[in-house]
Amino acid sequence: MSSFANQRFDTFEDEFDLDMELGAAPPHPADATASREPLQFLSPAGAAVAPTSEASAEPLPAPAPERPPLAPVETSLTPVADPAAGYNPVGELVASAQGALGEVMVPRIAIHVFAERQDTLAAAERAGQDRRLARASTQIRVGGVPAAVESYGHEPTPPLIVVECLSDPQTLLGEIDRLAEVCDMGTKVVVIGATNDILLYRELMRRGVSEYLVAPIQPLQLISAIGGLFSDPAQPFVGRTIAFVGARGGAGSSAVAHNTAYAISERIGANTVIVDYDLPFGTAGLDFNQDPIAGVADALSQPDRVDATLLDRMMVRCTDKLSLFAAPATLDGDWDIPSEAFEEVTNQIRGTAPFVVLDLPHIWTGWMRRTLISADEVVVVATPDLASLRNAKNMIDLIKQARPNDAPPRLVLNQVGAPGRPEIPAKEFGAAIGVHPSLVIPFDAKLFGAAANNGQMILDAGAKSKPAEGFETLAQIVTNRELPAAQTKGAKSGKAAKPAKADKPTAGKGQSIFARFLKR
């Protein structure tokens, strides 16, 4: 199994419990004695495959009787009702794991897909519409390898070709050899076949094929394979973006975003960056008692110059693991900024921390739509009233339609139980939208008001309160991580862990936030 490098089986965490069973597979054909022409594919290591002469062409080695090839791997996590229905448990498992454990970034390339199966066509079509392939141009055709050979006989090949062949291994190798004769140097090829055979996989890798997948495939499985081929070694990781947006004005999405980010950094212990994209009215600086000179507006005004050094100068470090990209919160300009600037700045910030919390304003523009669709996680904050119900449903329906391969957005009901206000019950609210609330925050004007006026987070102002516990839970949900053992033990004993003094905001210490604001 170690040869399947691009499948990334070693990235599974402990919660993915695989039940692998080995069995006998159909015997591998041993009559591969025909010679082949030199190949032009690019090997996985990045070098072209060395030409082989007719005399040096080797047949496929026959499997030893005592060690048969690996049979298709099965998992006990999801039952297979009907093998003829086209279900691939390995593809489903890999797709789910890749979606949870890592994010792929596909550059602006052309991708041509030549499929034979109808479900492969559907999977390729869904993959082409996915947000991870938004920058790539995808063309899907029918006919498999023969159609690809005919097409590239009179047109140049794109950077990536995905071909499907459901024939036996020997026929597949012959068709791949014919495809190599019409491909340009440097073209990457992904092959989709019907045989899960380690010997076939090794032979395809030796001939320069970049990746081999077993049909039927899942959209996320195809996206992960493509992203792995074009990953940039200069960027070791890409942080997850968590976008918070309010269903209506005054829903408290900024407070939920800031407190959740604080919980991620202080309780889970992960480096986190808050980006306040509400340029004229952002409150991130006030909530953390910070008054930065530069901020996100300076980066948006010159996105081409933004790099790691400039970002480090613009961001304010609130705690050891929490940084702030504050908004100017002034009305001096019109803030008419192109959508491309928001996308470029967000991509640059993603390389600075594992988690990037986007505090989005309650407006609807082109860049807002693109930011919500491209975010790894979306949290819609609503209040239990009719206007929030309508707006939240419109947002969630649009995001679901634009992100068919992602989980639906999270729903947070805020300010529940306000005295004297008629409310829609949380159960009925979630049923009308089609998304069960991930968190219900009770109305507590005294706690939230005191925290906001003092420049504190709820975890500091009321560590034992229900909202504080809710923000810790939401932090675990959006990050797919659990609290450390010490935090969990303290929660069970009823004692909330206090943050270290060095982790608390230090700007403006000993000075009232009102005095500092009036002085400004």
C-alpha cells in the first residue's frame, strides 16, 4: 500500500477506523510481451520517463501464487447495499477524509476529462463546479482514451488529462501507450480504471502516469487527486477560512465570530487570525481593546504587494496565538474595492495561521458572494424572528447550491429568550431552513454588554456562563478539533481554566476603553 503515495492514507487520524480485508483477486495477465514507443508523460517526480527500446520492453510480471494482488479494500463504516449500484467505499472514505483533513488549491489550468461511465461523467461535472476548481477550466467529454487520442492528434494537450478505461489491464496499458504518442511533454495524466491492482498501478507509474483511481470515483476524490498533483511545495499549509455572516443587522455575528476565534486560540490552542472585512463599521478593534494604525484596508488597497512580511506588520497580536486584522472603522472613503483584492488578500492571510476567521458585514456584493462560496466553513448567525428566518434561508439555499460537495452552512441562533419579544422556536426555525442549529446562545444583555464595553471576550468576562460553554463547543465544531485533555478535565469538574496573564490583551492596559476611544 505504500506505493499509493497520492492517496495519502497516512493522513488518516485516529477517528477513521479502517477495517481492511485482503482477498483473492482475478489473476493478472502475464502475456504483456508487445513492445511500446517511448513515452512523453511526466513522471510523478517531475522528470520525463526515459525512452525504452523494443528490446528493453518488459512484460508485466505475473503475480506469485502465494501472494495474490490486493483485492478491493472494504470498510465497515458504510454498508454496501448493492455492488452493482456503483458504490466505491474506498473512494467515499478518501473523499470524506480529504474534505475534513486538508484543503487543495488548484491553479489556473485547463483540465480535460474523457469518461466512459455515466457516474464518472456526473462526478467530473460536480468536481468542475466545485469551489476548489473555480480557477481551473474543465472540459468533460465522452469516449475514454480513444476519444482523447483522436482529439490530441490535431490539437495541443492541456496541462492535465483525466481518462477512463474500463478494459482489462493489458488493454489499458496499450491504450495509454497510444495516448502517450500524441501528448506533449510535461502533460500530467490521471487514469481511471476498473481494476484495483498494485501491479497495474506500479506499471502505470513506471510509464509516467501521474495518478491512478479506481472507478467509481467521488467528486472530492477527483479534486483531491488533482490538487495533489499541483500542490506548491513553497507553501507547507493553507489555513482553513471560517466565514461568519449575520442574517440581518444586529444579529451579533461579529460578537460570535470574535468569541469563537478567541475560543479556538485559547481553549483549543491553535493559531488564529481574525479578519474584519466590515471596513466602515467594524468592531474587532473595540472588542479586543486594540487601536491598530494599519489594517485590512491597507492590504486591500495594495493586494499585489502583500506578502508574509507586510502582513506581519499590519496584523496586531492580541494574545500569543490570536492575531487581528482590524478594519479602519471610518467613513473617510467609499471603500470601493474590487472583488479580486479581497480574494488575493484572503489567500495571503491563509498562509499565516491554521485558522482564519472572516468577520463579514451584513451587505450583499460580488465579493461577499464569492467569499461565502469559497470559504471552508460558513456560519450564519440569526435571531429567532421572521426576517432572520427569511434571510438565513436565502443565504443557506444559495450556499448549498453553489457548494454541492461541501457540508451545509452552520446555523447559530443568537439572543434567544429576550424578555417580552415573540420568538420562533429553535426547532421550528431549523426545520424551516433545513439546517439544525449548531448553537443556541441565550439572551444575556448584562454579560455581553459588560464584555463589549470592557474590551473582553465572554470566556474572560463569564467563564462559567452558558454562552462561554457554547463558544467552546462552536470552536470545536468549526475546527473539527477537540479541547485538550486538561480543558476537558476542568470542564467535567466544573472549573473553567483561566487564561494565562500573558495571553490577555495588553493594549490600553489600565485605561478605560471609553477614555481611549474619546482620546482617539
